Amino acid sequence: MARSMSDEVTPGVGHRTRSAQLFELAQELLPGGVNSPVRAFKAVGGGPIFIRGGAGCWVEDVDDNRYVDYLASWGPLILGHAYPSVVEAVQVAAADGTSFGAPTEREVELAAMIVEAFPSIEMVRLVSSGSEACMSAVRVARAFTGRNKIVKFDGCYHGHADGLLVRAGSGALTLGAPDSPGVPEAAARETLSVRYNDLPSVEQAFELFGGDIAAVIVEPIAANMGVIRPMPGFLEGLRDLTRARGALLILDEVVSGFRVAYGGAQELYGVSADLTTLGKIVGGGLPLAAYGGRREIMEQVSPAGTVYQAGTLSGNPVATAAGLATLRAICELDPYGELERKSAALERGLADAAEVTGVPVTVSRVGSMLTAFFTDAVVTDYDGAKRADTAAYARFFSRMLRAGVYLAPSQFEAAFVSTAHGDAEIERTVSAARAALRD
């Protein structure tokens, strides 16, 4: 960026005229004016801000407004924006060539780091997105088990593949129904959607369809209905149940991998997956993801086996350079204790602000990811998340944005703390929240 984003700069006020002009033009060229739906701000009202650049924990929009950023590109930027060693690695890699469609040394090095970080992963395949990783993991699970059905959880998001873009039916347990036009009912019927943190609903699925359930796929820490932690015994119960019934356990750590611990939720909770999906941090902010697991399962993947999956940009040399630089920086910094301290301070500050102002807010946090639910109840599943006051969150979001704090433009997303957030930014955020809740 041309200008520094230090604490000396007053953040985030003024008119977003250039953003408004760009959004008007974008709506003529892009569906809804964006390339991913939540960016359109429909859940919070108004139009999106168009970002020009970022440095550390700050971003700047095209109208010269500055914001303390908790979006963090939806999670990848655990080191903050434009971390020097990551930028340098990308520049060096790009100078050598941006894509080859052939093996490179960096993809082997990155695979080795992933395998070392996750004991449950013995082999890994690099892909370009979390959606692709989850879709591929499900395909491999079906091939390995010879079964068709998948169990997922209400409110958990595993990308936009047809069989995973499914909502629950009207009963306690029904066959999935399409959650989007264009998803065939036949694809949705192979997915069972049950309640997060509810082992009996999973057991019921196995009682009804156990002989045809290939896998249970779950976000070990829910992050796409807001941050919801697993209840004690939930993940362990899934591990025991799948193992007893001959199904695979797929842990979707696209968000939690390298975020809550270097070895992800599996390290944090001591649960081992058969297959794991990774994204976000593993690519250092560039389009890169991965899926991996036990050797006997992964050897089903072509060309070692017969399960076909391919990608022109898989293992892209620039993306792998960013991923390697990010993971190496994390290893050097060992940031998790400091991230916990700062994130806990933010959680306490938001909770105190809600208590002082009398606004019903419950802050749900795991490590450096959190959600402020506008409800006075502890949120443990999708039904609880849906009871949050989305209109109140929208007002809060807009007031925080005007105060120079950029949160996720949806009640049902996470805020992310990075190593670049300092105590001053945390205090500034809490002060802004207190004023936003009071208004």
C-alpha cells in the first residue's frame, strides 16, 4: 500500500462514493455485483466496501477509509495482511513462473509439512479450494467404503458441491433436500443432515441407513453458522460411532486447520480423522486447499488408484510458496498462546460491553475465531444460531464499520484475530463496540 496503516491514522469514516460507483458497475458485470454472495452485504444492508489494500491488521478501501480488519479474508490471514516473508516468497515464486502444470519441489515440501502437522494424514492431495477438497474427500470415502450416503450437520458448510449443498427436512431426520436451485434431488437424497452437537440424531441416521453410510463429514468447530464449539464428547462420539459402523470420519478443517492449533481441532481435542480437508491458512491467502488421510484410503486416488480427481492449478507454485512461508512463520512464531490471550481479551471486552449496555449478546469463541451472537442464550447448534437477532447484528455491523472496525457482513460468520492485532486495536474495537451497542 502507498500509505502506512498505523494507529496514528483515524480509521473508517466518510462517504464510500468510489465503492458505490464500483458496486453499481459490478452489478452490470457480475451476478449480484460480487464473486461470492456474502460480500454483497445483503445480510447487513447497504453496499459493500471495495478494498484497495491491507497491511497488518488494517485494510483501506478505495475511498481512503481505514478499518481494523477482523475478516482476515475469511480466516487465512493468521499473520495479518502482506506479511513480509509471505510477500517475498510469492514475489520470488512468481518471478520463476506462475504455473507449470507439472510437479514442483514446493508442493512436496508443503505436503511434508501438512503430514507432519496432522498425524492422521499419511498422504495428501493439493487442490485449489475448500469446496474441491470436501467434494473430493467425499468421493474417496464412497469409493473406499463402497457406500453412497453421507451424514452432514445442519448449518455446517462444506462448499457448494451438489451433494453437500443440502438442508435438513422437516422431521427429526429426513433425506436431504436441495438448498439451491440446480441441485438435483437425486444428489441431495444421498445426504443426511442431522443436528450439530446431537449424537442421538447421528445414531438414528445409522440405525436407519447404517449399511449405506460412507462417511460423516463435520466441521469439528462450526464456523459457518457462527462459531460453535463441539460439546464435550461429541467429536469423540462421532469417532467411536463411525469406527463401529464401518464408515469414515471426515473432519473439515478448512477453517480450523492451523488456526486453533498448529494441528488444528484434531490437536486441540485429541480426535483423529480418517480424512481431513484443509484450506485457508494452508495456502497463505492464495487459492490452495488439500485433503488427506490414511495411506490405504488416499491410495484410492488416481493415479495410485482409480478414484479420479485432477486440477490444472493444483499445487500451483505461487500458492505453495505462500503456504510454505506462512506455515514456516507460524512454526517460528508459535503464536497460539498470544493469539489466545488477545482473543480472550476481545471476547471479554465484547461481553462486558453487552452487559453494560443491556444488549443480549453471547460471545462464542474457540482460539482466535469468535462470533458475537445477538441472543442471550448459549448457541450450540443451527437452530440456536437462527434464533439470534440478525437485524440487531446488522445495526451493530454498520455502526462498527462507521467506527473503523470491519467485521464479517453476516451474523453467521466468524471474526478472526491475527498476530498483527495489538492490544491497542483490541481496545479500540471494544470501545467502538460499547458505543455501537449503546446507540
